[in-house]
Amino acid sequence: MQLAERILRELTTAPLLTRQLAARLEANRPGIMAACRCLRHKGLIHTEGGMHGLTRTGKTLLARACA
């Protein structure tokens, strides 16, 4: 599973800080930040003050993937 997909799945329960994502996914912070930039660019997550959360589009994508 790609890092971006793992990030999306982690954010299904609650918004998380970059450092929390890095710890939970055992990934380095620069990698998390790069993946989050990509996810933001695609409109799947939003970030405010270092806190990342799913957008409506991100939630819909995950719901369809799990169905």
C-alpha cells in the first residue's frame, strides 16, 4: 500500500498532525509532508496549522474503495 493511501486510511478516524502520522505509519516526516502535499493538490485532504483531515472528496473516495 502506498504512503498516500495509508495516510488517507489513518485520517478516517480523526484529523492528525504530521508528526502523529509519521509515528503511526513509521515513516519520515519529509515523506509524510510530500504525500500530504500531493493529497491536498488532488483535493483529498485539507491542512490547517499542521493538522491534516479528509475533505468530503477524500471521504467519498475511501467509501467507494471500501464498498
